Amino acid sequence: LEYELFRNNQSIGYHKYDFKRNDDKLTILSEVSFKITKLGVDLYKYFAKSEENYKKGVFQSYFSKTKQNKKDRYVNIKFDVNKDNLLIDGSSYKGEASKDFIVGTWWNHEIIKAKAQISAISGRIIHQKVTFLGKKKLNINGKTYEALHFNFSSSDKNLPDNKKLNTDIWYDQKTNLWLKASFDKTGYWEYRLKKYN
């Protein structure tokens, strides 16, 4: 899967997923890279790599390293078989979490059912409210999709604005393929599906 990332309708980078199957194991490797420049000066640079592992469809582990400008962030998540929950070691949160929480990687359509998502950058737990906003025809790169439109918002209203989740996500009605994401955060951002194999 490959997505193009836009800010205020200008292409600034990409997000790629590579799915590798081996018998009953599935590994998803991901890479995100973008930068915001103004008058030839880099104002903001972002690069992240991650690995997500499943066995027989069950989540096993997730690791990521992110460079935000000069700031390093990370998260390591493992499924603890003995405790039947998740163990998180991240730059924003360290501790246990319910196995029903899902890592906030939008490719996984199951995220619409989760009570909380775990930040794929720092391990922070984000309790969420998911609202179905209806069906919509979506045209991306000359192809029309019948899309299901969802809004993800933070269920904790006391969070500071910069920590609140408020993201619109579109999935293909037939295949559950993630098509697009959009949110406002110092500008209007969009992830748009570029290609998939």
C-alpha cells in the first residue's frame, strides 16, 4: 500500500506499507517520510519506520522509531500471553493495556470497533469515539470508490486540543481498504491512496 501525504493540498511526502506473509504469520513494515518547506527552508521534517506482527490473525507485536525534527520517539508493544494483555514501552506511555486496543495504523479496518487506539509513534493510549458519517463516492487518482466515511474523536473531552483526536477516515465498502484520511492540525492534512498491489 502506498499513500501520498498532502498539507494544504501540496504533496509533502509518502506513507508506504509492505505486507509479508509467511505461513500463518503476517508482518507489516511501514515507512513514513515528509517535510514542510517554506522559501527553500525545511520547517519540519518527519521520518518513521515500524514493524507490526500477527500470527493466525492475532496481534503479537509492534515496534516503531520516529524522528520528528530533532526529537526521537519510539514505541515497543508486545502481547503478553500469560497476562492476556498488551505491554507497552513507549516514549509517552509505559505500562499495560487491554488486548482489545488497536495500534493506530489506519490500514487495519478493525480500528473502527476499538474503544481505544495506541499511538503508533509514542504508545500513548487514546480513548476514542467512532462515528459513522455515511457512504460517499470518492474519486482518487481517477478511480471511483464506494466509500464508508468515519470520524474518530477523543472520548476524553478534558484533553488539551493538541492531544485530541479528530480524524476522518474513508474505507472501501467492498474490501475495507483504507482510501483516505484527513485532519486539521496547523493546516489541512490528507493521506490519499496512491497505489496498492
